[in-house]
Amino acid sequence: MTLAINTKEETVIFAFPKPGDWKDIVRDLKLTKTQERELEITIRHVLANIESYQVVKNKLPSRGELVAALKRLEKALGRLQYELKSSANLMEHFLPHNTVEYIGRSLTFSAMGEALKKDVFPEDFDLQLERISSEGKPITLPFLEELFQPRRRALGLKYGHLILAHFIDQVYAPLKKWVALDKHNKGGRPPKLYRQFMIQRLAERSSWIVGRRATTTPTGKFAKLCIAVLPACGFDSEGIEKAIEGVLGRMKGQQRIKRRKG
């Protein structure tokens, strides 16, 4: 498999190592037949995944188009937010009943409670469930939505102007933050994501390929594996040691988060 990746600076060719390079890798790392097969499968899977990602990426609009569209949306929402704040004392009087009723009907009690900063769940919820259960009716989500729709519509009619303002605030905030951060984006060479991806997959399979788990030790088996494989596949060899440290550091961080959640 040979994969050409076009960037603004150059065209990078990723491919499975040439036969001579492959023999050198197997010999230098002292791989068994099983380990050699494991390494081959890992490399081919990574290259196939990169190719699939690139096909999808090439179908997307350019980053410039996406950024421009996002900034226009951010600006439009900013104007809307300004208008909502400027008319805060008037909105409950001029918003059509159909509008605020739809707002209530479309949102959950949790979302409206967050906007209003108070509990708006029906107080007789448990009693309603007991009554429905005693009647032998199946309790499904569509049924519950229909059952409490009048309550949500009523909340919309009463508080729709407040809920709408809160909703726009929540939608607008991350867009505003992103645009502010993008102002500091000076461009330059994109991160070497494909190389990082290859290192990560090699790290995940390190025990099966070289018989040792991945570590950042410069003279360790995993470092030797990366130093041998990456250039042979066409990945940039500059700063491999630091790249290994970065990838393994992120993987450890992710594992700690998973353990805490578990």
C-alpha cells in the first residue's frame, strides 16, 4: 500500500516498508515469526485507517470555508444575543404565543429548569406513574413525553422569553470562545497527527510485537521499534523520541481518566 498525502508544503508518501527495509527491521529487532506478523498487521491497519480518513477529509470543504462560515454564524448569534438582552423587558410581551409554546414543548424539564434556575419537574410525577402502572398501560418515553407535554407548553408560555435567552447564551458561548482563540492561530505546519497515530497503535500492540510494554526509555525496545518502523514507512524521523514521550504521556493521562470514571 502506498499513500500520498498532500499538504501545502509538500507531498508525503506513506507506504509499507520495502522488502529490504522490512528484513532489516525484523532482524534488528529480533522478531519471531509471530511478532513479525503482528507488526505487519499493525502497520497495514494504520496505513488503511489513514487512507480512509484522508478520503473523507478530501471530501470536506477547506478549513478556510469552514472557519469563514463559523465566524459568520458566531457574528449572527452575537447580534441575536445582543437583541435579546436589549429587549429583555419586552420579549415576554411581543414573542408570539406559538413561539414560546413551541420552546416549552421542545425542551426537557431539566433544560428549562437550568434556564430558570429552579426545579420545574411536575410535583405529581410519581403519582402519575403509579396511576398509569395501576391501569396496566405500558410506560414508554413517547408516552411520557405526550403525557407531560401540556406542562412543558405551559412553562413555555410563562417563561419562554427567559428560556430562549438562556438557550442562545449557551449556544453562543463556545462559538465566541472558539473565534477568540482562532485570532491567535498564526497558521504554520499542522501537527504530525499521522505519525502520532502510528506511534499510538504501535504502543498499544508493543507487548505482542517486541514482548515489552511501551516506555519512553530511549534505548528501550519500544523506542527502537518506532525508530526502525516510522522512517521505513515514510514518517518524519525528526524528533521521534519527543514524539514518543508526547504520545505515551497522553495515553497515560487517558488511562487515569478512565480509571477515575470506572
